[in-house]
Amino acid sequence: MNWLEDAGMERLEHYLDLVAFRHELISSNLANVDTPGYRTQDIDFESEMQRAELGLDGAPVSPYVHEVKGLIERPDGNNVSLERETMALAQVQLQYRTGVELLRDEIHTIQAAINEGK
């Protein structure tokens, strides 16, 4: 850890990594909406964030991906729901914006400390 990184910055890094990972899963689900037999995949974001915080050691995030249960399956075996994925995508976009704003606040705090030291 260097002098710019602290526990708060590491949490934000893990948060943004998880958001980006979930975005990839949702994009994959949407890309496979017409693939016969494809099963919707997701992560439990809150549990993965807690797991990441327990091991804040700079290690890359490798979340547990699971099949989403309880979705309506079409005759071809595919269970991707456009409505669910669209809502999940909107949620991920809000989470990303929130994470970026928090990161900006951290950087502004560091900049203010540097400028006060001059």
C-alpha cells in the first residue's frame, strides 16, 4: 500500500471492481437472450462486498457467480428476462456513478491536504 492508498480507497476499488464484474455478467446475459439453454447468471453483490472487505489485501476480486433461480424458462431452456436485466443494468449504472463520486471525494480530500501543506 502506498501513501495514497488507505482502507477507504481499497474498499472503493473493490466496490468498483464488483460493479464492473456484475456489469459484464448482465451484458453477457443480454447477449445470450436468444441462446437456447442459456441460464441467467449473477452475483450476490452485498455478500461479495462483505467478502472483499474481509480480505482487503489488494488481491483481485473473484466473485462467486451463480445461476439465478426462479426465473421463467422458455421452451428452449433459456431463462433470461429482459426486464430483470434492464433493471439490473440501471442499478449497476447508479452503483458505478456512486462509486466514481466517492472516489472523486477521496481525491479532493487528498488534494486539499496537499494544498494546505504548501
